[in-house]
Amino acid sequence: MDEYIRHFSTSVAAALQALPAKEIAKALDILQATYERDGRIYVFGNGGSLALATHWVSDFNKTVFSHHLDNHARRFQAIRLPTTEEELTAWANDVGFDMVFAGPLRNYIQDSDTVIAISSSGNSPNVVKAVELAKSCKVPVIGISGFDGGRLNAIADAKIVIPTEKGQYELVESVHGVILHLMARYFKDYFDYMTEQT
Amino acid sequence: MLIVRAPMRISFVGGGTDLSDFYRHSPGRVISSAIDKYVYVAINRPPLIRHVSARYSASEIVDHPSMLKNDRIREALLELGILSNIEVGTFTDVFVNAGLGSSSSFAVALMKGLYATLGKRIDRQEAAEAACRLEIDLVKEPIGKQDQYAAAFGGFNVLQFNPDGSVGVTPLRLDYKQRLNRESHVLVFFTGITRQAASVLQEQKEETHNKIATLKGLADSVFEFRDRLLAGDLAGMGRMLHEGWLIKRTLASKVSNTAIDDMYNAGMGHGAWGGKVLGAGGGGCVMFLAPRETHSFIRQALADAAKKHALDGFSEIPVRFVHSGVEVITNRNSFDRKSAF
């Protein structure tokens, strides 16, 4: 048992050691620019990735400002797509599962917005479809993927990929969680620091 | 109705190497940052009003874009074949012709916005190229390419101007502490003197072939400045600005004058590590890098120098570095999303 546990933790630790720092930095700059222009951030994925997206929205909309909720005239506007289960099932049942993200995204998207797409394979058809919509609107895309990155990593502007063998979902999603927390922490530290300086 | 904005910029090192008379021979380089002062362009396509209307410091209403006095708006509309039913207005956060690159910020925002009204979204690269074509090829301004790229991309960048005409944009990834630290040492003052960059640059352009070695040195020094910036060596950055300014003064006779020299010397005499005149020179803004404890002394010294020269328009311009580049802020065209999908 010890060996099994050590094996998993070693592979997670190795992936963490090799975080794509340049692409994460690029993603942070994209988020900073979105904040400056008061744009919105849409985030989505399937299964565990959707759970990561929902978790990140609560971190970004509230926790990053939590020490100074009233000190900032403007806060982040992060939105998980679809916003309700009703919308998800309506799109899936009535139009097709490939439209569950692209459908709602088209309702919202404006030029000043940003998209974060999470997909371990990078090839989920519904994720790719929404990302292609964002690209056609010239909206910046932060792609968070694993395995070989797939189509998502190929077309994203910030290409955050955790390279692993195909099928290593637990490893990839664990590291995605770390990266999403890093983003939240960066802005929390930033707003804390700004408040201390003034 | 559509509203686009593009930031102005502060350039630190390498100005002049973005002129084609130089980079055709040897790669030019500039290090600059977008700042939180913007040029806004509002565009409307009124379906029932056939006139062409341009609203800037003047207001023009004509029957055909070829009749417009505003050269950038005229050439842009003709280039894109927008010949009627159009209103273009512009607004700015600070004075134009102040050396903050506002005329190119305007060109970038204008091209991005006009393409958007035609249902075509262009990205940052395309917006920079379209603005360069507008200003350099169509309006025939004797200017370089650095401002269009700085406005389109936003953020802190090393720009490289290659002999084949291509431009490389390498962003410097400063974290928030580095960014806030660097900007808190920057002081920018509007001298109260506005000028057309073209008048200074025309002479500089004509002289470029005599100054190739000097300009090559400036282009190469961009890397050293970048390294000092990343390392937080503010005093070293200041020294480099000062050396660059001394060189720039030799590039064209109109780069400086007595009032500018007095203001610059006042800042240097009160503790600044270094500084420069922003933009082509001859007026506009003067910038310093200075220890924070000297800022109040420098402010007072500059104000005194401006008073001596009766420059009523003198004022400090607080700046922050920003990541945002050219962007559509509002797009209320009904056809817009349909065309996107």
C-alpha cells in the first residue's frame, strides 16, 4: 500500500515540478487585462473539470477580495457555464451535448471578455466548440489541459498543459486544481498588497 | 454604436530605431510599457444619415470622406471603403501631442473599431499592422512603428523591428510586486509644450543614415535595460535613461530646448537617477526615475522651472503600467454576434 501511495504522490510531485510557468504567467496577464477593462471570465469543463470551474468561480468572485471586499470599486466577474443545471440539460437534450458550453457562451460573450477552458484530454467536443466560438470573437482563451494537450492546447492563447500519458485524469485534475488555486492566490496577494500600500 | 480604446505608452530605451531608415539596415528595438491613459474612439453607423462626420478637437460634417481634413480618419475610411453613414468621435484621458504616443493609439483604436463595424474582428497583431499602414503608408507620417505595437498589445514589451518589416513582441512578465515597485518610482510631467512629432522626426529621419552606429548602440542597450528592469536595479535603469537622453539630443536639433533642459536639469538636480523626454521630443512630457523620498522635491523644482518659462499647461501625470491593449469596450451593433458564429 505504501508503495502505491508513494507512486501516486511522486507522479503528482513530478508534474508540479514541471509546471508551465511561462504560460501560467501569460494567463495571469490575460486575467489582469480583463480586470482592467472590466470584462467577464467564463470558465467551463466536463465532470471533474466542471467542479474545478465552479470552485474557481467562488474563489475568484469572492475569496480574492475577501480581506477587502469593499475596498475595490470593481471586482472580478467570473461565470461558470452553463450557470444552471436546467440550462445544461436543456441544451444537451434539445440541441445536443456539444452545445452545452457554446450555446450559453454565445448568449453572453462580448469583445472585452475572456474564456478559461478546462479539459484533461483537450479534445472534449463541447469544450472545443465553445473555444472555437471564443476564438472567432478574438476573445483570449486560457486552455488548461493534460495528456498531449489536444485541440484545446493547440488553439488556446495561454497553453497550460500538464503533459502525461493518456488517461491520467486524477493526476492531471489534481495539478489543474493547484494551478487554479495559484491564480486565485496571486490576485488575492495582489489586492492585499495594493490595500497595504494605500 | 461601438466604443474602442487603446492605451498610451511610455518608451524607455531605443526610440528612433523603429524608423525604417534604420531597421532596414539592422534590427531596431524598443522597450516600452502601456499606461493607464487611454484614447477612446466611438463609431456609429446611422442608417438614415448619409453624411460623414468626424468629431475630435474640431467637428467636421462632409458628404464624402475624401473631403475630411482629419487625415487619419479620411484615409482610414477611404482605405476600408466606408463612404457614407458614419460618425467617428474621439476622446482622450490626457493631452494629445504630449509624447505618450496618443496619435498612434488613436490609429490603432480607429482601425480596430472600423473593422468591427464591418463585422470583422481583428486581433492585436492585425490592429498594429493596420495602424502602421494607415499612419506610415497612407498618411505618410515620418514616424516609426513602436507606438502602434505598444498600443495594440498593451503591457510591458521588448519590441523588435526586423529588416524585413516584421515586428517581434516579447512581453516582460513582471509580477504585481515588481510592477507596482517599478511604477512607484516613475514621475511624469507634462511640460505644457505640445508639438507635432512629425516636425522633430522629419529631421531625425533625414539624419538617420549618419547616425547608424549610434542607433545600433541604442537598440542593443534595450537588453541591458530589460535585465535591470527585471532585477529591480532602478538606479541603473535611471542611469541608462539619462545616457539615452544625452544621445537622443544629438539626433535632431529640435529634440530639446531651453525650457525642457531647465526642467530636466531641475529633476536631475533634486535626486532623480535619470530621465528623458517622452516621445519624439521638442515638448510633451518629461519622465524621471527617482527614489521615492525625492519625489516631492522634484515636483516642486519642476513646477518652479515651468513657472519661470510661463508654461501654464504644466502638470504632473500620474501613471500606472497596464496589461490591456486595444479593445472593444462596447459593441451595440445588432448584427455583431450573428456574424461571429
